[in-house]
Amino acid sequence: MSKIVYITGCFGFIGSYVTRMALKRGWYVKGIDKMTYASNTNLRLEFSEYKNFSFEKNDINDLKFLYDCDYIINTAAETHVDNSISSSDVFLHSNINGVHKLLELIKSNRNSKPILIHFSTDEVYGDIISGSHTEFDILKPSNPYSATKAAADMLVKAWGRTYNIPYIIVRPTNNYGMGQYVEKLIPKTCKFIKIGRKVPIHNNGTPIRVWLHASDTAAAIIKIIEKGEINEIYNISGNYEDNNLSVVKKIIKLMLNTDECDGHIDYTLKRMGQDLRYSIDDSKLRKLGWVNECIFDDELPKIVNYYEENFIW
């Protein structure tokens, strides 16, 4: 049976992968996007080729009502940690107030209440030197961005209990893939190397992240909708763990064919509140039958080639 879904942030990085996968399955998609600097507006032409796609340019804070639907998949968010450290107001507006608005719209819906699938992040747990966080661990966000995401998680859970709003919270690790905005590590590295500038990395590149391809993230959402349970939290982990310096060196090797990387890297940056390592246990999700299909070292050359051929402002 075909599903009817809202996808907020449909032209954003993760949102676009989820939108594309939902459309290909024949689901009816109502895309919402306020067209921020990080939105890929070129996707509008691609998605509009699907008769099952409808688009509304809007901020989720300004939505007035919901059409009947089965799910609201909320990927709309401000996500760049450095931006949140510089100025947090827009993060509270989008990541907290926006989620509150969606919850209130669902609460006031006179017909059946759609299930809210809310995108959180592994960063809400804070860092962990060894081992992995589970969905039962307490939240210890370390920066304004992850704090706003943790606050939104708490709103979702509270509205679920008080108003009986059905929800699913997902917490993915570090997403990568083609189409990511150039403020993020992989596309930023590609851009800086392409224009002959040193790549700025935080804390000597020592922070460790787990990398998850956005197409695997989208597949996880489909699997959760098909087999998951409501009012649950699902971690979504990647299958490649490495420090940021290693990732940057891989890109330099691909673009410049050299192992001499130090001359291409700016080591002077320090991020306040830097998390040393993220890691989450997603065995709960894997029991539903989801597995990673993308291999980091196979995907990275394709992504590098994409950014070599596409300059993004």
C-alpha cells in the first residue's frame, strides 16, 4: 500500500536522499523546504518529474496545517556545529521551535495523527572514548547544535507521553555522500584542495567519527517505517570509523596523488567543546534487517570526482 509522507528539509542533504528513495517506492511525498543556503535547489527539477511529488516552500515554523498523511519525516534543521558556536539563535528557531510547531500541528490534527519520524544525531550522547552509546544512555550534548537536537528529542518524547503523539526518533552518525554542502569536512576538503588552499581541520584532525552514507540512512528510514515500532528510538551507525585527519589525507591522495599532506593542511583551528569520539550501537535497528551497503573507500573516489566537477559556492 502506498504511503503519504511529509518530508521537511527535502532539498537538504539527508532529506534529499530520503525524498528520492520514497518517491522511487511510489510514495506520495509533500516536500517542505525554506530554501536556506544549504538547500540544493537543483533537486526541485529532479523531484518534480515524479507525479507523486508536491512541494511547498516554507519554514516549518510557519506551517498552518497538515494534509492527511501517514508520516512526517523531519530532516529540517541547522546542522553545522561551527555555525552554532558562532551564533545559536537560528539553531533554536529551527531545531527546537520548529519541532515544537510540528508537534502542535500533529496534536491539533482532527483526523488520525501521523507518525513523526524525527531526525536527531549521535552527537546528543556526547563523546565516548571507548565502547558505544545505546538508545538507553543519557544525553550529554557538548555544543549548541547538539544541545538543540537533544532538546527537540525531549520535546518529542514529552508530547508523545502527554498528548499520545506517535513518534520515532532516529540518531544517525556522521553522514557523507554526493550533494553535501561544502561546510562539511569531505566537500570542504575537496573545495579547498581544488582552489589551492590549505584545508582547515580542528584539533589536529584527532576527533574520531563514524561515517554513514546518506543512502544507507535513507534505507534505514524505509526499513523503520516498514518494520519498526512507534514511540521508539533507533541509532543508525555507519560502518567506517576514522579520525578526521585520516579522511582528509585520503582525499588529498585522491586529488593530488601525494602522501605529503602537511603542506596542504591548516592545523591551527581549535573548536570549543570539541567531542573526541562518537560511537553508537545500532543493533536494535539491525535486528529489523537493515545493513550498510556503502563502503567508505569505494564511495570516497566517486564523491571526490563529484566535487572536482562541481564548484559549490
